[in-house]
Amino acid sequence: MIEADPAFLAVRNVSMRFGGLLAVSDASFFVKEGSITGLIGPNGAGKTTLFAIVSGFQKPTSGHVLWKGEEITARPPHLLARAGIARTFQIVQPFAGLSVRENIAVGAFLRHAKRDDAIALAEKVAERVGLTAELDKPAAALTVAGRKRVELAKALATEPKLLLLDEVLAGLNPSEVRDIVPVVRAIRDSGVTVLMIEHVMQAVMNLCEAVHVLAQGRIIASGTPAEVVATPAVVEAYLGHGAATRLSGQRDA
Amino acid sequence: MKDRQLALILGFAAVAALVPFFVTAGTWLNFAVFTLILCLAAQGWNILGGYGGQYSFGHAAFFGTTAYLTAVLQSRYGINPYAAFAIGIAAAAAVGWVIGFLSFRSGLKGSYFALVTLAFAEVFRVVANASDITGGAAGTLIKLDVRPENFQFASRGTFFWVVLAMVVLAMLLTRALERSRLGAQMVAVRENEDAARALGVDALQVKLSAIALSAAITGAAGGLYAQYFLYLDATIAYGTWISVEALLAPIVGGAGTVFGPVVGSIVLHSLSEFTKSLVGRIPGIDLVIFGIMLILVVRFPPRNIPGLIRRWRSGR
């Protein structure tokens, strides 16, 4: 197990039930301040639901979310954003009718009431994520990779302490992934803690110091990326029951 | 670009201010004042509908509230008309806030919100039609007493300037809103409420500010209407006609733009007047024209007049 800092973000025994479906079951994990922490798992494992709970979009059936020791369970998203928790959406949610600059400025307005200040911050953030050339384009006109960057920039413009990234790399081609990985690392280096849901394992191995694996709503493993992929339960969650033994059997043979 | 917008507003103000010098016929000046009053009502709707993305079908509730308060407070309680007008505007904003609170807090959006606002306006109309204080079905008269301190002017031209000043003020206010944090948040809520919330926008608070501001402006139009025509009944003040007028002009002229309501109301009313002079006063002909305009404008993207002009000019 990794050393966890319960003072930063702690998810404790969170369960979420939709009718007969238990989407998240008694999940507990920590995010250490200053880390890039990954949340991985097969499709339908409950990652996005868990994100929705941490970011205040959904109220868990039971359990708690603590932020620097303070209970933030089911606090509305706009208050969490003010407190310093920002999120991106898996399905990008641009303000389609607005330019890239205006999109990012909506986030920047959170801590800057004056338009000039907000626009200045928006342009600075755009530079950090490599959107300077697209500032005047309508957000709807961008490529998938561009929209993912806008999504990232909007969240960054709220000047968060914790950034929740829901599959920012999904749908990108390998060269686009290579371009954006250093951007995420630079965000962390600027002092923003990152919790990311990710399917692109190459990026997870590359970026994350700690990884939590969710399968069928449960946390089945936690550790460094290398530790986690060596865990039989994780291999089985992705490849099916008995896969770990078969694989190790092949290796031994 | 930004200075061009200001220049256009001031240019419009200057050109429009000349109207009373050239148009002296009473009926035409009446038409001009009436169009400007509807334009102001439309500007109010544009704040909530155009910028905030919440389509109200019941702006009559705000128009009528200020109209009635302006009329009733002065004719029954002897309050100064300007004070009555100001109280009326504040009351319209309050009514807007309450309607907004009841509907937005329960998460009403789109056609459901439209229906609820329509229902509120209709309830107001029925109540106003039945109660004594509004004069019931017989309506309320404001006593003719032409003195500037009494908000009544000897010439129609003066009143035209007063209404024009309000319209220009509303344009400047809209322009300021467009560049403010609240404006940006309103547009964000319109485009994508969840994304806006994730960025720290208190969607409920933003919508409530939008509806209160919107109601105040449309209310001001109602107060001016009462003060100009000096007569009100429930069908005028709270009638569906004004709700339709308030939303049609911005949609046709370009919702969520500073000039949309102005362009829309001038085009719609000029067209309907022109048709009337062509075919005579067939009842309902203006509604036919409105309907045709709306179909034409909405049929072809970008779905408003300035957009269509831009498209023709770029030759597509």
C-alpha cells in the first residue's frame, strides 16, 4: 500500500445505488497532495459515478468524501469549484456557441470579477495547454483533441487545488496523447493535485504515482502502477476469471 | 469591434432622436412610440431568453405588474407617477424573482418553464380582470393632467424621447452585461448548465438575477405603456399578446445580442404597418405577418435577420 495523506482528499466507504444496480460499492481511497493519482478499471466499473460523487454532481447512497479533513459529501459543484476542486467531463462539454477564449474565461471569472483580468487569465491558461492559436475559434469548430484541451483549460482557469480529469486522453491518437501527457505533468508541477480516470494505460504508467483500480464498483487494488498491473485480481478484472493463472502459466512454460 | 458596438448604439440613438422632427402625423408618432415600448419589452425578454437561455412565454406578468402599479398607485393613492413607475419596476423584478425561484428551484427548463410562465401571466390576467383595485373588466384610467412633473407631456415627441432614452439605456445595460461576469455566467448556463456548475457558476443564482433584471426592463415597458395611453385593462396589461411581442422580436432580430430586440421589433412592426396600409385593416393581419416572418427566419439558419444579412453578403 502507498502512503496516503488523509488530510487532502479522502473517499470513505462510498456506495452508490441506482435502483437495483450497485454502481459503487463501499469504495475507499486517498489522494495525496501534489500527486497524480489514477483511477482505472474496466468499462462500467463505476469510475465516472465515483467522479460525479467527488465533484458534487451526485449524492452517494452512503459514505463520505473528505477534503482536507472537511466533510464535502454532496456539496453542490459550484461550491466545490470555489473551494478548489475542478473537474472535466468524459464527454466534453464546451459552451458551443462561444469562442475558445470565452469558454476558458467562464472558468477564470470564478476568481476574477473583472473581465480584463478573467480574459488575461484565460489567455495565460490557453498558453499552458497549447490553445493560443485557437483562442478566437468557436469551441464547436475544434477537433476532438482541441476540445479536450478546452475542457482542461476551462477547469484550470478556476485555479483549482485538485483537478479531476475524466478520460482526457480517450479518443485521442497516440501522437495527440504524447502531446498532452507533458501538459498534465506540468499542471501537477505547478502545484495542482491531479486525480485522473484513464483508459490509456501507457499514459497511466507514465504519469501516475499511485493508481486505484475499480472493478464492479469495488476498489480491488491500490499501489504504484507497476504493483497494480502485477496484481492477479486486476488482471482478472480486465481479462476474465482465471486469466492471471493462465498468463503466469504461459510465462513459466 | 467593441467600440463599433458603442458607436452603433449611439448612432441609433441619434438617428432615432430625429424622428419627431420629421414625423409629425399623430398616428405615425403613436406607431413609433408603441414600437419603441414593445422594443423595450423585448429587450427585457432578451436578457432572460437571449442571454440566459430560459424562454419565457409569460413576460406579460412583468409588463402588466408595472403597468397596473403605475396606473393604480397614482389614480387611487395619489402617488407621484414617477415614484409609482419606480415602485412598479421594483415590483416587476420581485415578481420575476419569485416566479423564477418557484420554477428554477424545481429544475424547470425549456418548454416546461415556458408553460409555467404562461400560466403565471394568465393567472395574473384573470385576477386583474376580477378584482376591484384594478378596475376589473372596465379597466383603469389615468386622469389626463398634462404636466411634465406628472409624467405627461404636451407633445408626443417628448414622450418618444423618454421612451427612446429608456431603450438606449437598456441597450447600454445589455452591452455592459455582455461584458460582465454575470453575463458570461448567464451565457454559460444557457450553453451548458452542468459544465457551468462545474466551473463554479451558481446556476440558480444566475438565473434568478437574469429573470429579475429581465422582468424589471419589460416592466418598465409596461409602465411607459400605461403612462402613454392612460388606459389599461387586464387583456392589455397581462394579455398573451405582449408575451408574444416580447419574445418574437428578439428571436427574429437575434436573441442574445444587443441589437436583436431593436432590429426585430422595428422590422416586424414596420412590415405589419406596411401590410395594413396595403390591404387595409384586416383583423389579425399583423399576426399573419409575424407568423410568416417567424417561419422564414427560423427556417433558414442562422435563424435571425442579422445572420441572414451576413449570409447574403458573404454570398452563400
